[in-house]
Amino acid sequence: MTDLAGLASYAAFFLAFAGIFAVIVLGLNLHWGFTGLFNVGVAGFVAIGAYVSAILTTPDHPGQLGGFALPVVVGWLGAAAAAGLAGLIVGAATLRLRHDYLAIATFGIAIVIQLVALNAQWLTGGPFGLHFVPKPFEASLGAGLPFNAAYLALVVGVVLLVHAGLERLVRSPWGRVLRAIREDEVAAESLGKRIFAFRLQAFVIGSAIMGLGGALYAHFIGYIAPEDFLPILTFQLWTMLIVGGAGNNRGAILGAVVVWAVWAISGGALRAIMPPDAQTRGAALQVVLIGILLAAMLILRPRGLLGEETAISRHAAAREPEG
Amino acid sequence: MLQLIADGLVVGSTVSLGAIGLTLTYSLLRFANFGHGELLTTGAYAALAVVTAITAWGVDAPPIGPFSFGWPLLVALPVAAGATALVALAIDALLFARLRARGSAIVLIIASFGAALALRNLLLFVFGPLPEYYSREIQIAVALVPRGVMGGMRVTPDQMVVLGLALAAMVALHVFLTRTVLGKAMRATAMNPDLARITGIDTAAVIRATWILGAALAALAGVFAGLTGQVRTTLGFELLLPMFAAAILGGVGSIHGAALGGLVVGLAESLLTPVLGAEYRAASAFLAIIAILLVRPAGLFGRVAR
Amino acid sequence: MTAALAVHDLVAGYEPGLPIVRGAGFAVEAGEILAVLGPNGAGKSTLGKAVAGIVPVASGSVRLAGREIVGDPAHRMARLGLGFVPQTDNVFAELPVEDNLDLAAAVAGAPRARRIAEMFALFPDLGRQRRLDAGRLSGGQRQMLAVARALVAAPRVLILDEPSAGLSPKLAQLVFDKLAEIARAGVAIVLVEQNVRAALALAGRAIVLVEGRVRLSGAAAALAADPRLGDAFVGRGEAA
């Protein structure tokens, strides 16, 4: 019985994590899948969301900034706003440039955010991070399965909400313009300033969603530290998107679940196989494995598990029966 | 002040070597290789493996003159360059060449990001997480300028040899690119791949040669970084942003620009350290990138992009 | 005697399934100039590029001095003696004039110093600017360098894609005079041209391409007098 409860608790924990990743990957999908913007600094935007929400909502603790103890919802909105603002600044500086410059700039942003998280002790707690981030429902429901299950429900709700919102967006005229820009950068360039505005809007919205994902993470674990937002996180998220299928929102969610499962299972297996004194090395092999998965996916199935749902293919499918 | 300049030049010369390789592969393959840092790391560890193996053999190799290292490291340099070139060629054949054939440059960046993490963690798996050194010998820094003059300047013999060898490598590279047929063929292929093929240049062979050259320079940079610091798995990754900054500063695709850009980035990092604080040193390269991109996207020494 | 270059039933285009050249053929002998004419969009340039190996060939045959070269990579064709002068971007702009020639001669295995000296004798202007970056040459000199770059490798066949485009009539005539001189030295020349009158005056024979197929062919003088020549151009609704 306890085993069963433990298993259920772990399942809820696992799925809640997958759901948090799914939210972030949905944001990345708006950047890359729908707009063709190349963000290599996802971990940075996630970190901004996590830290902002933690600072806004955590009750007063000595030696820790904040003590605002605002409601969690306010923290989440603040997280999305702050990450969106960061996206606005980065985007305004780089979205006129070629895609590789955007990649390099976002990569740099993530490193700078990592440095701030590590060194600005007054703001972020430095290497020790921020503790006592409030976990919604935990006090009333109790830790373990009840909290995990309740938070899973909350995360699923957010995933559905973000998914529905993005689906509406990308199917709107605005979304069609985004795809047109992505498909034909040369033609799009002739449209000049308005293209830049469209890209910037997409970049800001995607960044805000990533920030929201970071906040979801912070309140699930209750503790955040700089090492939660290393470039490896960006890499995992990219792998999720590529595996699921860029340009497909359902694919983004599927990719998050599949890659997180591969990650968790391979981690467990390596921990079981490797002797205790070689655990760090085992963890390294786990990353190698995900790297190979990404490379294999890019080569063998570049459209991902689900592939892109395009307006064109929907038309073709609709027309097929007629002849 | 003088000390900061000296430190900056030593770091900058390493960045230059790395940035040259980065800009070489960029100009031929048209993608920003996020895995270039790991080529430095591969070179550093390959050299470490050679040095360790020679020492383990029981060979007596005392330090040469005032330097911290003995002849094993000099043997290790070309071996490391060769090993790193093989790794680069293997990654290209397994991954990049297949994606190139499909024609999407942007997917190559994602792939390089993945290859970088896989390679770095493979090194972590093989060599473990503890930092290593080529030599435990203590070196005495030489005071080139007495303390009374602008704060003075002290440089270790190792730092001097790194700076000297890096500059020599750059001069050799310049001669290679402007005087030899293969060097000219590389530049020609970078300028205009179609015309190069029509002219009779085997561009696939030129691409292989470029990987070999870029990886060899990366290995050299990696060993130098390890010699003046620590050999650790994040060695190249930490230099990636400065290398990108140097390449962009020099105008992407410009080899001379990358060489000069590396020195400028090294100096900027060093001079900004008292301003930003040592813990934010890595951010200065990023600030440089943003400043260049905002003010002069073609690079300080580059031509305006086509 | 085998032709220097014989193209038979060639189908080629950038996208698979969308051929631009749809079964074209011609042959050219050593020392002969063949003009490839046709209205805009007829596939003349694509024909030249497909023969040179930079546009994919779907089917057909290209024989260089009797040897089948379809499927060979472009650089091997060049080394076998097929010279191609593209219409644009036809010099290495950031290499000096001399290096443009030296590189081409070296990869072809030609005696470098002698061939370069021969090129400078043929194009004295280039010799005077040998240290200048090719990108800084004037339009006419650039075109001369593009021809010299292909010629320095001592090719059997020289294909030129609209070498007179963008040049003044006087400069264009200068280029054409050089081509006549090159042909007299025994090189087979395929001249893809928009300028019908000048091309027919220079060439011994000509073919007229319409919609990727050869509509007319024959001696240049006879074609110049043929009323069907005008029809071939007007047939596509375009003036020659």
C-alpha cells in the first residue's frame, strides 16, 4: 500500500516535471518552431522567471532578499513579465541581425544570468540559492502524494491554457505572418520594420512563457540555485522540441514527456550500474546519451515524432477526398 | 595597469588561436560552431594523456630551463593537434556533413550545440571532474617592469612561451593562407564555393583541410589555456564566448580580424576585471559582443556584409 | 574524329521534377565557336551550368573528348579540361589578380609561371594590375580576368555564360575579339549569349534554345538570315 502510494507520488512528481518542461518547450516552439528565432539561452529566461517569482512570493527570511510574501499567482505573473522584459531587451538588440548572431547573443545572455545568479548574493542568494519558496497547497494538503498530485493538476491546467492560447495565436493572421517570415526571410526582409515588430512580439511572448515555466519549477521544488539553470537545461529543452517536432504544439508537449522519461530512466539505470564513487561520471554519460539522441533525431527524423502541422498540409488533407 | 595588459595579452593570444579556427570553419561551412570550445578541451586532454603516459613510463623528463614543463609536453603538442583533428573530422563526417547535405545551416548550430555537450561530458566521463595540471612545478614570475612603474609587470616563463608560440602560429598561418596553393584554395572556397569548384578545387577536401587546421589551432589554444591555468572539462566552453566575441569583432570570416579580435577581447576582459569584479569576468566578452553588434555588426575590421 | 564536347539529350534543372533544360544537345569541335541563343528563360544559362556540373543533371550525356563526364563532380570536370566562366561572381574578389590565375593553374596542374605569363600577354591590362584585388577591377577587366581564370588551366573546352552582359558595346567587342583569338589557338568555345547579332557574327555555328529544347541549329551566317530566328524569340512573346 505504501509502495503504491510512493509509486503514485513519484508518477505525479514525474508528470508535473514533464508538464513544467512542456510549458517551457511551448515557449521555445513559438520562438523556433513558428518564427524561426534561434534562442540558445532558454535556461536564462527560465532562471529569470524562477528567481523573480521566488523573490516576490517568499516570506521574510533573514539574509534573503524579499519577504514580500505576495500570492503565488502574482509571482507567476511577475515571472512572465520579467522574462518577457528580458526578451524585449535581447530581442530589440539582436532580432535585426542574422540568426547566428541571435544564437550567440542569447547564449551570452544565459551565461551572464548564470553569473548574476551565482554572484549577486544580495539578490539571488548566490551559490546557496533561494530557499522557502512557497509551495501552493502543501500546507493544507500535506507533502508527498497530495501536494504532487495537486501541483500536477495545476501544471496540467497551465499547459492546457498555454497550449490553447498558442494554438489560437499561431492560427490567427498574426501566426500566419510569423510563418511567412520564417519560410522566406529574403521576401520578408522587403517588408522591413513590420517584420522586426512581429519577430519581437513572438520573442517576447515566448520568453514570458519560459519565465512562467521557471516560476512553476521554483514553486514545485521550493528551492532554486544557479546550477538548476545551466546550459544543459537549454540543451534538454531543445532536444525535447526537436524530438517532439518543431512547429507543432502537441509535439512540443509530447517531446517534453518522452525526453524527460528517457532522461529519468537513463539516469536511474546509470546510477544502478555505476559504482558509488563514479556517480559523477555516470551523470556525464547521461548527457552524452541525450546528445546522441538529439543528433540521431536531426539526421534520421528531422521533423520530429509528430512533424509540423502546416496550413498547407491541412489544405491538402482536406482536398484529398475530392480528388 | 601594465600587469593587466600582460595578462590580457596572454589570455588574448589563446582566444585568438581559438577564434581563428572558429572563423575558418564559419567562413567555409557557414555556421557558428558551438562545439568549437570542446575542440580546445579535447586538445588539452589529449596532451595531458600523452604527458601522463610518458611520465608513467618512468621516463625522466625534468623541466626545460625556466619553464614548468619538460619535453613530453612538446611531444604532446603535435599529438594533441592530430587527435583533435581526427575528432573534428569524425564529428563532421557523422553529423555535420549529413546535415549540410540537407542544406539547412541553422540546424547545424543546434547539432553543434548537442555535439559540444556530448563531447564535453564524454571527456568528463573519461577523465573525471577534478582539474589537472601538466606540471606541478612551481614557476617564478620574472619582473619585466619594476613595481614602481605603472604597477609593474610580472610574467612567468610559461606565459611568455605561450604568447610567443601563439604569435608564431599566427604568422605561420598568415604565410600558409597567402603563399600556399592549399591556403589560397581555402580562402577561395570561403569567398565563393561554386566558383572554387568550377576552378577545379576539390571543395570537400578543402573542408576537411579546414577542419584539420581549425582543430589543430584549437588544440594548441587548449594546451596553452591548460598550461597557464588548469586542464578541466569546461576549459573550452568557458572560452567559447570570448572566441565568438573575437570572431565577431574581427568580422566573421576574417582570419586576420579574428587574430586581432582575440587580443582585443583578452585585453578588454583583463582591463574590465577591476571594473566589473573578477566574478563577472566572463560577462565582459558578452558586453563586447552586444556593443559590437549594436554599433558595427560587420565587425571592427570586417567589410560590410554582402 | 570525336568532338571536343558533345552533349546529347540533356535534361537538367535546379529542382528534381522541374527540368529547365528538356532534352537539349549540341557538339563543338576544337577551334570552333558555338553560340547558344534563345529568349529569356529558354534555359541557355542552365544548359551551360549543367554541362559544367553545377546544376544537377537528370538524364542525358555529356562527353568531353569522348569521355562521359555526367555525374563527375564539378572540380574533376574542370581538371579534365572543361573551363566555365559564370556570368556573375566569376572572380575571387579578395584575391589579387595574380593569385586568381595562380590558384587556377596550380589545381589544374598546369605550368604555373608560363601559363600566367601567357595570360598576361593575352590580356596586358591584367598584367599591369597583377597585385590588385580582383574585386577592385573595372567591369571589363574583371570579365577579362574571369576568362583568363578559366583559360589559364589550358582547357579543351571553354563555356562562357553571357560574357558581354553589363559591358559597353565597345568592351563587349573587345571580349569577343579575345574569344576569337582563343578559338584560333584550338580551344572549343561554347558562347551562351543574349546579344544575338554579335554572337552570330563571332560564332561559326549556333543553336537556338526555346523552352529547354533546341528549336534551330546551323551555320551562324545561315541562321542570321533565317526568318525563323526571329519567330523563335517572338514565339515566347519576347523581343530579341
